[in-house]
Amino acid sequence: MTKSDFLIELTEIASQIDDLFERYGKREEIISIMLTGTVEVSEEGEKHIRAVYGYNIFSEEELDEILAFIKDTYSNPGSQTDLGDFDVFLN
């Protein structure tokens, strides 16, 4: 399997997730951010990401809160999570 095969399959899975939102009529209730990819280093040593991404967010305020949550949980693994006005239940 090649890196391109991996990214094609990953794109198909991301599309299935998006279809799931539609199939259950939950698009207006779901907040989602996904970025998955491979890191490639050029001959000059610069890093590039070949990625599949998607998001379902309703406002810039929600985006800011989610990004702050991601930064906090990355910097402080295992800490209490806080998503502003959102209650968080992590499984």
C-alpha cells in the first residue's frame, strides 16, 4: 500500500463520517474537527502535510473554544477539560 492509497482510504472514511451526520439528520447538532495526514519532509528540510480534513462548526466563537480546548488538552494531558459553554463528556 502506498501513501496515496492510505490518503484515498482516509478520504473515504471521512466522507462516511460526513454521510453519517446526514443519514441521522444530526448535522445541526454535531461539532466536528478532523485533520489526519502524513508529514513529508522536502529535500530542503521543510515539512509539509498531506492531509484529509473536515469540520462542522457553526461559528467562529465555537471554533475558538474548540481550538483552545485542543491546545489545553495537548499541553496538559489528563487535565480537567473545559469547552467554555459546552459540557464535555469524554468516553
